[in-house]
Amino acid sequence: MINKDVLIIGAGPAGMSAALYLARSKYSFEIVEKNMIGGKLNITTRIDNYPGVPSTDGFTLADTMKKQLESFNIKVKIDEVIDISKEKDGFYKVFTKNEQYLVKAIIVATGTETKKIGISNEDILVGKGISYCAVCDAFFFRGKNVLVFANERKGYLESLYLSQVVGKVYLVSDKDQDDLENNLSKLKSLENVEFISPYKITKFNGEDYLTSVEIENIETKERKTIDVDGCFPLIGEVPPTYFLNKLSLVKNRDRIVVDEKCLSKGDNPGIFAAGDIIDKNLNQVVTACNDGAIAATSTIKYLNSLK
Ligand SMILES: Cc1cc2nc3c(=O)[nH]c(=O)nc-3n(C[C@H](O)[C@H](O)[C@H](O)COP(=O)(O)OP(=O)(O)OC[C@H]3O[C@@H](n4cnc5c(N)ncnc54)[C@H](O)[C@@H]3O)c2cc1C
């Protein structure tokens, strides 16, 4: 059993920002990451809107943040948190795949995971034509043709945004036309948007870069190949909260509801959350770092109050 004051779960921008603030306090902590340090930065082609770092790619920004942690002697542990239980006297027991921790406070910074189509080639072409964030990446497809796969209002709204930036949008949906009509008739009236339904994506073509997308009519099984420069599967995000089931957290849209101090709502003193995992309006690197800083300073105040 490892005893620490705080455990930070997730080493994306939110978790790393929290670590930087905690490193300057007297409290002991560990930061664990189940996958790659940098989180979603690692699948971000280019970042133009993080102040102080003009036009970089996400991987480089993640590496810069990692080096900044190292300069504070912070080492990220590669491990996955799988369960958390509430113990006596305000402690929490955290189970990872390899360790058990006993801590007084936790900062949950686990982001969200994009829902994937789940077919071969998809993972290989992420960042090479396939993107899951229209607001972030539309710019890179200026004047080009893209295919959007969407079946709910958020995806349709992102298609509307894309239609103002790219050349043509093929909007493929497995829902019927009426669904679009009910949700966003404006989109249907645009000249550079072609609505194709009810189809599903069956194949992504391209080796170094996406060249076309194959789709299949879910009723007639008719197949089409559409030549495009980009594809945006916009079928939502899943927050990874499977390890939080034993805590009575308040959630909205499956995201953790927090107060202005990033303290989770519900009966869990010492459980803070930051970044995309929280219920908020704007999921960006700069807001994740902001949340991480707030969660860490609130955690320090919480630990001070226990003395
Ligand atoms: C394609 C794309 C392009 C984007 N472009 C931009 C942009 O241009 N500008 C911008 O500001 N933002 C952009 N964003 C959004 C930005 O990347 C996110 O808002 C930001 O990364 C959120 O940071 P986070 O730390 O909250 O979460 P994440 O970056 O998602 O990091 C969370 C980390 O927690 C880890 N984790 C999850 N569960 C566990 C567990 N059980 N145990 C241990 N670790 C766990 C994950 O592996 C991950 O590394 C983009 C996003 C995408 C997908």
C-alpha cells in the first residue's frame, strides 16, 4: 500500500497542470496515466489557440508539458485506476492495475474518450485525415471535401460549422432524413452539404493518408465510395468513469458536476475533478489547464483544513 496525500488520475493537460501546482506545495502526490502522457494532445494535429505557444502540434505540446513536469522532479506513473473506495476517517483507497494507494484527496482528470466507428484502419488514420473534433480541426480542411458521420444534434451542429469552412460536406447518417429535418433544417438547405442516409461507414481507404470512405445503405445494402480529404465521425464522447462507481458523484451528461472550486458535488470530501471530465461548456487545452490549477489549489486548501 502506497500512502500519499493526493492522487491525480490522468496526465492530460488538466492532470499535468494540477501536478505543477501540487509540486510547489508541501503535500505528497502521485500522478498516474493509463496510456500516453499528454492525453488527447497526442491525437491533435495542430494547436493554434494555446497562448504562449504559437502554432504547434499536440504531440510537441504534450512533450513540452512533460519536460516541465520533469523539471519539477515529477514522474508520471503509467498505470490504470480501476476502482476507488471510501475508507474511514476521510481516506480513499485507490486500486490501480499494479498498486493500491491510500490517499486523502483525489483529482480526477481522466478526460473523455471519443466514440469510434470501430473498423479497421481507423486508428491508423487518426490525425491523417480522420478527426473527431470539427471545431478543432476544420481549419486544416479549408476548401476541401469532407465526410461527416453523425446521428445526433451535436454532430449536425458541428457539420454546420464545417460547412462554413470546408469545400463540401457529405453528411452521412444512419438515421433518416426526417431526423435531420427535425433537428436542423438549415443544414439541409445549404448548397455544399449533401445528406446521405440511412448509411453506415464500412471502410476507410488510404495508407499514409485518408483517400476515401466506403459506406453501406443499412436497408438495401447498396455500397458507395466517397473520395474525401477528411472524415469526422461525430458520434459523441464517453467519459471514463467506470472506476468511480462506488462514489456518490453527481453527474450530468455522464460528466462530473463540480463547484467553482472544482470540488465534486455529492458526499465525497476531497474528490476534485478537472478538464473534459467535468460538466462544462468548453473543452479545450486552456480550460483543462485552468481547471487543473483550480483543482490543485482547492486540494491544498482542503488538506490544510484537515490539520
Ligand atoms: C482531434 C482533437 C483536436 C483538438 N484540438 C484542440 C485545439 O486545437 N485546441 C484546444 O485547445 N483543444 C483541442 N482539443 C481538445 C483538447 O485536446 C482537450 O480539451 C484536452 O486535452 C482535455 O484535457 P484533459 O486533461 O481534461 O483530458 P485528456 O487530454 O483526455 O487527458 C485525460 C487522460 O486521462 C487518462 N485516463 C483516463 N482514464 C484513466 C484511468 N482510469 N487511469 C489513469 N489514466 C486515465 C487518459 O489516458 C488521458 O491521457 C482537441 C481534441 C481533439 C480530440
